[in-house]
Amino acid sequence: MATPKTISVSVPQLAKLIDHSLLQPNLTDAEIHTGLEIAKKYSVAAACVKPYSIQAAKQVLAGSPVLICAVIGFPHGNSVTEIKVAEAVHAVKSGAHEIDMVVNVGKVLSGDWDYVSAEIRAINDAVLAAGAAPRGSPPRPGGLKVIFENDYLEDVHIIRLCKICTEVGVAFVKTSTGYGFVKQPSGDYNYKGATVPRVKLMREHCGPEVQIKAAGGVRTLDDFLYMMHLGVTRIGATATVAILEGARARGIGDEPVEVELKTPSDNQVKSGGY
């Protein structure tokens, strides 16, 4: 029997890969406050919030190392470039350290690459000029994450977006919003989000200085560990507590330990995402 693959991890290391997501459209102010307290308690990388929640995030996260990440053009990316730029600049000047923006999916599918490239460049330049930290080597937080919404795209679109983002110099590319629902043959709406083939494709076609954020459907510790194995350095999650408490229940603590890495076929809780 082959020796199982392992990965060396600690709970603080896992936490610093998490963008704790507070983006559901029906969250109340009280629920957002509770979510921000969770982000602070577990000292995650960032709390990912809607723009109007930046002020609340500044208050709750004051004195903590948790960054504030704001979404713009969310979740469908359909605003004109000038509005996306204005929204991004306003978010940074209001206190956001990072910006997650959604590409114009219709323009991507239309093959209007000049438009797509110009928009990404304009937003990246604007957030850096407004004070968001640029990408660095070795990687450091800050700057622009570009959301592709992979469920709507073919591989050829993803590859081209990766090349554009590498040329522009964005900090991250991101798989999904978590809200890119696609109508299924049954009439139901669903999405896959961060899948192994698409994450591999993004890592292969982005330059080494561009980081990968996996979002949408990463709900368990085993999902999380496998994404780390693929080279993902940030994961958008609503299941932060379950993932980190699950890690401690499995014997992962504050110092790195070797943990078995389950392959996708062994992961029974993930249906269809791989």
C-alpha cells in the first residue's frame, strides 16, 4: 500500500489563509458584527465585506492584524469601468486593505479582451494609487484580487484571464464569488466554485508572483488542505469556525504537524466540485 501523502500545517497557518466571507445579501448588521468578531478571534488573513461594512470592520478589527477586504462590482461585475474604479478607490480610502473585483463576464465571453484588460489595469492602478499594498516577492497581503467566476467560463477564457492578470500585475486571481449560480438541466440553480481542475489551470497559467484565491464550495478541512496542496494561498470561506475547530479536533495545534492529505476521490463530503 502506498504511503499516504501528508501536508505540514498548524492552526495559525490555516487561519492566515482564510478570507472570512461576510457577503451574503441578507446579513443583518448584527450578523456582520458577529462575523467580524469571528474573524478577529481566529486571526484570519482578512474579513471580506461589502463596501458599506468597511466602517464596522474598522471598529471591530481595530488593533488586530486582520485585514479588511472589500468587494466591488459584486457579484456580477456588470458596472461600467468608471464606477468600478470609483467604488474601489472609495473602499480603499475608507479603510480597505484589499479589493476583490469581478470581471465583466459578458465581455470575457464576447472575447473583448481589450476591454477586459483595460478594465483590470485601470482598477489595479487605481487601488494601488489609493494606497492598497501591491503584490510582493515573497508574497505579501494587499492589492487587487480579480474574480473570474469560473462556472460561467471555458478553459480558454480562464487561460487568457490568467495571462492578462499576470501582465497587469494583480496580487491575486480568484475562482468565484460564491454566487455564480448556473441554471442546471433540472431547472435548479447551482455552482461548483473552486474545483481542482480549474485551480490547477489557474496556477499553471498565472505567473509565479500572482497568488491564487479559491472561493466557493471550500467547506471542510479536507477541501481546504487539498487547495493548499495545489498552491492556493488564500481561501474564501464562510465555514471558518468549522474548518479551524475541525483542525484542532484532528490534532492540529499551534505548531506544524503532518496531516494526511486526502485526494478528491476520497473526500466524500464534496459532491461534484472536483
